[in-house]
Amino acid sequence: MQRFNFPVIQPDPALEELRGELQAFLSEERDAGNFKPEPECWMASADPEFSKKMGKRGWIGLTWPSQYGGHDKSALERYIVTEETLRAGAPVGAHWIADRQHAPMLLAHGTEEQKLDILPRIAAGECYFAIGLSEPGAGSDLANVKTRAEKVSDGWKINGQKIWSSGAHISHYMVALLRTSPADGRNRHVGLSQLLIDLSLPGVTIKPIVDLSGDAHFNEVYFEDVIVPDDCLLGAEGGGWAQVTGELAMERSGPERFLSSYITLETALGLLREKMGPDSQARLGKLIASLRTLRGMSWAIANLLDQGVSPETEAALVKDIGNRLENDLTLQVRAMLNDLPADQWSPDMRRIMNIGVLRSPPNTLRGGTTEVMRGIIARQLGLR
């Protein structure tokens, strides 16, 4: 398969050795027919057995302390794993959310019992999480969430609904942003808290949302008088907004914001080879330039995260630019394939292109709409 190499931003033999191990593993798994590469693999391609293989090799929970099942590695090593699995279109959707954002949250705000119980299972690829942020009528306006958690004698009673919860149907837990007290006038950020919810509890109902591609990885999750213990409050009561903004920096800045569609380009290059005309060559050059630029920005954010910095504005910028590239990449590859007679398209190319087109609409929504991202950037630059 045709590939192009990303620039070595920070030369490190250990990182390149890790990259080689991952590429060999992913090639072996693909050649054995254990997975078919897909765009948006971190969202819609979930295979618990594949996640267990990743866990067995120590590629989940890389940055966590070893006492909790982690491997005491750097954020840059984790970045390499993320990058290579996305480039391969591997079925990492089962463990992705837990590894990316909820395990770090448990490390920061969970009880010792929760850390010792849940984190090793995540690292083994056996425990999965869903995000509980968006709601009907609120969308990306998270300060407008209505789902409530009421303090009761035996913990917290939860009522309401979350939507677009990817993977909730196979997940064991959800971390949800809930209103635990009223907003303070126009300051709607007050009174929001995050709770850890066991999705097997009575009163939890999960309903699939079928997307254009026929997949049902999105879900609606309903809570009706769901009781969770006191220790399921993560962090301080009322501190949910500050915690969520830090969480979203991890969600918005990773390579999934510009490599989700990459397998479409790589598959096309394997077919086109020397068959590209001048127009396609120009399109390819622009795509490579954009990919390398975004990769440099995202890598820089990984460095900041490795130093303990929460780069919220930088993450919003990567997400905004990356989402635009994601949608454009699929369109540009379709145009480039005009150089190839239809009867020379491989079955993989047809399948991947169809999936990419049908899964692309949510790109500018998940993790915050484009308008919300630009608002964050504008405020930080003093433009609003």
C-alpha cells in the first residue's frame, strides 16, 4: 500500500521503534482478515477482541501509573499509538473514549477503589466508557444541560436524557455532565457536576440512533430515578464545567481530528500510483501539506499535555481546521479517482469511500460545533 511519511518532529529512536511495532501488528491483523479498515474507526468500528489484543500489548493506558494497570509512558508514545491505529483504520472504538479522556478523569478525581477496580480493566481492553455531554435541545451548548442529579440519602438520583453517546450500547460506564444545583442567574456554568454512572443500573435505558451508513454506534441514553452512590461524584460538586473544559482539550486536539478519513486517501493512492493527472497531483499536494501542518499542531499539543498544560484554545483550533480537512479529504479523493476507470476500483476502495461519505456529516458536530470552536478561539484572541 502506498504511504507517505509524516515528518519527524522530535527525533526519538524509542518512538520510531514503537511505531514499527504497531505497523507490524496492524499489518498482520489486517492481512489475517481480523479487521477491515474503515474511516471514522475510533467512532464506529468497535471490536472488543481487538481492544483486548491492544491491551495485552500494553497499548492502552500508556500514560497511567503502573499501580493502576498503566505503563508510565509519555503522552508522545500514546500519540504514536493513536496515530498509527487511525492511519490503519483499525477497530479501536470500544476502548477509545475510556483511554482518551475518562481514565485521566478517574486518575484525577476518582476514589482509590475506583482507580484500582476500573483502570486496570480499561488498560486490558475490557472496560468501555461513553460520553454523557450532549442533550436534545442543548447540543454543543453544554451550559444548557437539563439532566439533573438530586442529592438523596443513599447517593444521587439522576433523571434526564443524553444523546449522541457513541458506544453506549457496549459501554460499562458513562461520565455525565449533570445539573446538581440551579444556575446563578445568567451564569449557567454554575451548578454543573460530573458523575460516574454504571450503565447496568436499574432505570438506565439505551436506544440506538441509526446513521446514514446504517450503523447504530450513536445512542440516546435515558435516566429514570437512577441511584448512584456518593462516591460517583467526580471532583467537586459544582466543578463540572471546569472539569469538562479540560476533558474537551484532550477530545479536540488528537489526531482523530484530521486522520479519521486518512485511510480513504491511502487506499486511493494504492490504486492510483502513476495514474494521477496534473489536477489530481495538485489536489494530493494540498492534502499532504494540510495533513503535515495539522499533525505538527496536534503533536505540539501532545507535548503541552505531556507537560501538564491544558491547551483549550489550541485544541479548539486543531478541531476546527481538522474537521474541515476531514470533509474536504473525502471530496478531494473522489475527484482524484476520476483518473481511474470505475472497473479498476477495488472492493475495499468502494467500501471505504461509501463509508467515508456517509459518516462525514457529524465531523463538524462531535466534540463541539464549528461555531462553538470559533467562539472559543475568538474569545481567547480578544475578538469577542
